[in-house]
Amino acid sequence: MLMVVLYSRFGFSKILGLGHFLWIPLVTYIAVSISDACGLYPANLIVLLITLFVSLVIDVRDVWGYLKDATKQ
């Protein structure tokens, strides 16, 4: 829902990265859950954790740049 609201308000812009900040609790949960997993599941969780973390870093950079540009105008 957040992405739909952001898109309808701002269009396709870097501010859409705000919608992924809801992933922060998921990243925390996955990081904590790795130690309880067994078999190949921890490897899958690590790949997922790295992917989500990289995506969040890109989103933070995009939102920061959007806000920085918006305050200049």
C-alpha cells in the first residue's frame, strides 16, 4: 500500500525507496534466525540477507539524494 501511495503522489522517482524501509524488521529477523536454521537453509538465508541489505543501501542512497535535491528547490 505504501508504494502505491508514494507512486500516486510522486510518480516513478527515487522516493519510492521509502517503501522498502519496511524490510528493516525482516532483515533483523533473518539475521537472528540464521543461527537456528539447519541444513542448507542458513545459506539461503544469508543470500537473502545480503540481497535485502544491498537493496536497502541503494534505497537509502536514492531517498537521500531525492530529499537532498528536493530541499535545493
